[in-house]
Amino acid sequence: GEWITNRLMKVALKLLVENLRYTVPKQDLSVSLARIPTLPKSGMIIAPLSYSAS
């Protein structure tokens, strides 16, 4: 199952980087070092603008 997980992550990253235009609205990206796993306080919010399939 590890190979399929790696492949899915590569495909998802390629989609985010190459095909999806988005903006990142103002948000609190501070992290708590007392929590494991740590996450940004307001999550990671993105607002999609458009998608172009290539």
C-alpha cells in the first residue's frame, strides 16, 4: 500500500501546483508546539479561483 499512497500524493501535489489557481485569504497560521501533530490555528484555508485540466 505504500507505493499507491506515494503515487496519490504525487498526483495531488501536481494538481495543486500545476492545475489549480487559488488564493490564500488572511488567516492565523501560527502553530502550537504543545500539540502533536501541530496544525495552523485556523487550518489552511484556500479559495479556489479556477481549474485547468491539462
